[in-house]
Amino acid sequence: MTFDCDVLVVGAGISGLTAAFQLGRHGLAVEVVDAGSRPGGVIGTEHSDGVLYERGPNSILDTGPFINDILGELGILSERVEISAIAAKRFLVRAGRLNALPTTPLAFAKTSLFSAGAKLRLLKEPFIGRAPADAEESVARFVVRRLGREFLDYAVEPFVAGVYAGDPAELSVSAAFPRLHEIERRYGSLIRGQILGARERARSGAKAKNVAASFSFREGLQTLTDVLARRVGRVATATRAMRVSRDSDGTLLLDAEHEGAVFQKRARALVLAVPADCAATLIRDFAPDAASALEEIPYAGVVSVAQSYRRSDVLHPLDGFGVLAPRVEKRHILGTLFSSSMFEGRARGNEVLFTTFIGGRRNPELLSRPDEDLAAFVREELAALLGAHGAPVFSAITRWPRAIPQYTLGHLDRIRRAEQAQHAMPGLHLCASYRGGVAVGDCIRSGCDTAEAVARYLGRK
Ligand SMILES: Cc1cc2nc3c(=O)[nH]c(=O)nc-3n(C[C@H](O)[C@H](O)[C@H](O)COP(=O)(O)OP(=O)(O)OC[C@H]3O[C@@H](n4cnc5c(N)ncnc54)[C@H](O)[C@@H]3O)c2cc1C
């Protein structure tokens, strides 16, 4: 048997690059192919005349020691920048005004973000029974049942829009928020579980997403994917994978195309780290049901709008992470990050940088609006919410028609069906944000786990 490499990784986003890097650490010969013009997938940092903005993700949640292990191994721990202390404050819009999200029980008791009725309703939570073990609930149903409608509208719905660009009525609580589901199952109450779970995490060194700190890099998030790609070495861009098959001797084959030329790669194992619809196309010939399951996974589209204003043109102190706009407030935006308050060096001297997200499952129709309309919506919202007057001095719009996979009702069953492809073709591994979490930290963990599984398969462990 002849191979081009031990493992071929398709997709050079954070999932694929992490898997490839970790496989290299096992002493395996790895190659990566990606259809894009540069590695990184949706992670993309731009520098424009003194402005540093992100087209995709803006920060990574530090949810466990595995992240720093990789940064240390890559030699970029010193490039890491922590989110500023003021960004601990997060705002939500209610009745057209910004309200700080309470972070202590006392602040919760005092906040005008929730009515007295909603606060009292929370006291009932520990006494509400578990959902039946076999019932799959939407996030919306779960939250209304345990915490009440107002908590859904003014806490969970905007948060879900911020993380998934999603709709809590569509998302499955066990797939999208497995920890919440597990807390109810184990402790019978979210409040009780929060207290007892914190003790367990303190022992294991893991951090819950709601308390983990966010970070980036001095030169933006692309530092991570650039260094990963350099360390992996063999990353072919502008190379589109077309079909996966298997030779009679068991070798895995990938048909790919580069600048119009079609060629074939041979490997002992293959990692598909591409979005679900792309993976479906690649495996359809030998695993049609797995391909259908992957195709059924919906994605949310998002537009990211980076805009700088003169500091003197913005009335709000911008003393926080940003603001989320609940659906019930009927605004044009999902939320805005105060990017230059989060990290230093993002805006020019006397300016501030915002990153605003539009669309999602809430307003998919906005994705087809022209750039001028989107820029105008953002400008109107920033004026109304933050007192940002005049015109932005810098503006950049990035469209992501398929930004984030949605873990909707039935998702776990779809993933089980998709995994059949791995049984139909031993040596094939699926690794991407439609599985194991959509956050960058989740994708890093999935990449590490996939590398372990491949190394085991190839007898390296
Ligand atoms: C606008 C936006 C903001 C976000 N904000 C945050 C945030 O602040 N924090 C956070 O933790 N997460 C955030 N996320 C989520 C997170 O960034 C993503 O879930 C994660 O980066 C996905 O990584 P991935 O490697 O799985 O996929 P991708 O980055 O999508 O990479 C997949 C790769 O596959 C390649 N590919 C596709 N088809 C083929 C083919 N046929 N052949 C070869 N290659 C192919 C693509 O070119 C791409 O490079 C955000 C996402 C978006 C879109």
C-alpha cells in the first residue's frame, strides 16, 4: 500500500487545524486541504489603517487547561490578551434602554431588568420536577417550565441569539445546552446544581462557560489559526474536496480539485472537519443516510458589521462587553460588542470600535439586504441605544450565509445517524462545530478528541 500521508484532514478551520496539529504531535504524517484562500475557516482578523477587527469570532472562552496546553505548545501564550476587567459587565436592552445584567444575588434583587413577578417566580425553581427522561425539550420550553416566560424573553433568548444566532424554540436543550439538561437530571434544580456543580468544577480545574474568562491575542484571533497552520506545515488552500472512497486494500481516497485540476490523495485515515452540508456531499456514495442526516442540520446566517466612531461622538461610557437585544424588543440587531472596550489595540487613538451582529434565525431575511441598508440599520441602532451620533469613520461588513449550525430538536439523533458513516468507512472521522459545541473552545476540544481517536485507530496509542 502507498499513502500520501497517514492522515488527511479536510477543512482548515480551528477544528481541522487543531486535529492536524495534535496528530502531528503523535508522530503521524498529516496533510490538510481547504477550499478557502487561507487557513482559519470563519476565524479571520483584519488590519485596516489602525483598526483591528474580526470578521468572525471575537474571543475565546477559557473553559479548561487543554486550551493553554495547546497555546503553550504553539509558543503563543505570551501573545494571549485577557478581556479587560470592565467587560465583566454585560448589557441587555429592555424598553429601549440598556440595563446591566446582574451578576450577584443582591444586584439581581435590585435590577429593573426583571419584574418583581419574574424574580419571585425564580424562587419556585428548586421545587419544579424533572422533565420525563425520554422527552426532548426545546430550550424555550425548558426555560419557561423551570424559570418562567420573562426569564426566557430577557435572559435566555438574547443569550441564545448571541451564541448560536439561534431561536430557543427550535434548539434542543439536551443538544445545545447539555450541561443545563444534565444539571436538571442530576440535581433536579438549576439553582441547586449551580451551587453543587461549582464545587465539582473547582476540584477538576474545569470552568463553567458562564464564569470562564474570554481572551484573544494581541494581533487578533487569527494568530491562533495562522500559527497552527504554520506548525502543521502541509496545508493546501484553494483545494476543494469532492468525494471520499475506499480502495480494495482499505486505503482511504479523497478526490480533490485545485485550480481546475482534479487529483486523488491516499491516506490511512481521513478527518472531515468541514460544515455539515460539505461533509454530506463527500460521504453520500457510501453512507447515504448519514449524508441525509448531515444535510438536515440547519445553519443560521449572520452579518458581522465592524464600525468605528469618534469617541466624542458616543455618549455611552461603553463600560462593558456589549449589549444584546432580546427578540421581544423588535430591534434590527442581535447585539453589539464593544470591541475596543473588550481588548486594547482594536481602535485608533480617539475612536471606539463596535462589532454588531444582524440576522440569525430571528431575522434571516436581513441577510439579503444590501450593505447600505445593513450599515444604516446598525447606525440607527447605535444612535438609539448608545447615543452614537454622526457617521462611523470606519465600516466593514462580512456576510456569513451559513455561520453557525443549529442544534435543533432531533439533533442528537441526526448526529447518531451521521456517525454511521464512520462505521461504514473505518478510518473516517467527523469533527466540526455541528458536533460537541459551536464555540471555538468546543472546536479545539473536538479537534483534540478526534486526534486521540485517530491515533488509537492507527495504533499510536
Ligand atoms: C460571525 C461569527 C461569530 C462567532 N463568534 C464566536 C465567538 O466570539 N466565540 C466563539 O467561541 N465562537 C464564535 N463563533 C463560532 C466559531 O467561530 C465557529 O463555530 C468555529 O470557528 C467553527 O470552526 P470549524 O473549524 O468547525 O469550521 P469552519 O471555521 O467553518 O471551517 C471549515 C473549513 O472547511 C473548509 N471547507 C468547506 N468545504 C470544503 C471542501 N469541500 N473542501 C475543502 N475544504 C472545505 C472551509 O473553507 C473552512 O475553512 C462565531 C462564528 C461566526 C460565524
